[in-house]
Amino acid sequence: MSEYTNFVSMTKPEAADYLVEFLDDMEPALERFASSVEVLLTFEPASLREAWASTVTRLSWRVGYAPPSRGQPGPRIGTDEIEPAQELPSWFHHPSGAGYARFSSESLWLIDGAARYLGETVIRSTAGHWAPGNERMKGYMFQNQPVIVGVTADPVSPMQTCAVLASKELGSTTPAGPRTLTDVYERWVS
């Protein structure tokens, strides 16, 4: 892939094809994550605590990024300041409302692994499954992106969720709400 993934411009068949690629990459992505955080992935809800605890010690912002003061917009990060698309998780899109570009590439890979692990743990203990995000409302944030459906009333995005958790750990957002993979799991499946 020579460009960052553009979920907004995808057609439904393209989003379905992307999801197949995303799921085909699941096993190697989880192996890479397990190796990075040096944790045995058992897909048991209790294992989420150790996986996240090991992840947070490795998170960092992109070199040169400083979180803005509360209530201020973050700095714009140009495409020339980011690694080529081939060196980042396939779901990385820029620009994004999620602010993925503010994380170091190593952190993006950790977010990828943590998100996939959270997603697979939820799926294995519920009736949920991965699907392309598809809502008819204009500006739907997860349009065509991998989300989990069948767990909560609305689809949930493990990638976005883990990016928010990572941001909280690095101190750039309010500490309100879930702070760990375990917190998220408990909210989604209760």
C-alpha cells in the first residue's frame, strides 16, 4: 500500500475486502504484539490487565510532538513528518479525527496489537464479531473501519479505544472513563 488507508472513500465491497485483509493479518499481528509486550496471550478477560500494563510502559509520542494545553487544538502533523504507509498498521489513516499521527510508530504498533487482542478477547467471550463500520449518518467516525458489532447497542472500535487509552496514559486527555483494557472489556460486555 503506497498511501494511507482512506476509509471514507471506500465502497462497501472495498471495506469488506479490507476487513478480510485485516482479519488475515490477525494471527501475525497478535504474535508481534505478544513478542513486543512479552506477555502470553490467553484471550481470557483477566489477561487484559497484564497485557495493558506491559503495553503502557512502552508507549510514546512521536518525536517532536507535545500535547497541547487543555482545550487547545493539537498541532498539525504533516504527511512528510510520518513514516510511509507500508511501515504503519494498515488501519492508520491521516489526517484523522483520532489523532493517530501523534503517536510514535512503535506506539501505533502497540495500539494495533492491544486493539486486536481486546477485540479478539471480547469476541471469544461474547456473540460479537468484526465488521466494517457502516452507519448512514454523515461523518460517521468509523465508516468502513474494522469495528466489533453484536456486543453493545452501537459498534465499537478497538483501535480508536486503544488510542484513547494510550493518550490517557501519556497524559494528554482527561482521566475520566475507562483507563485500561479491562475497564473497556467490562463496559462492553456488561
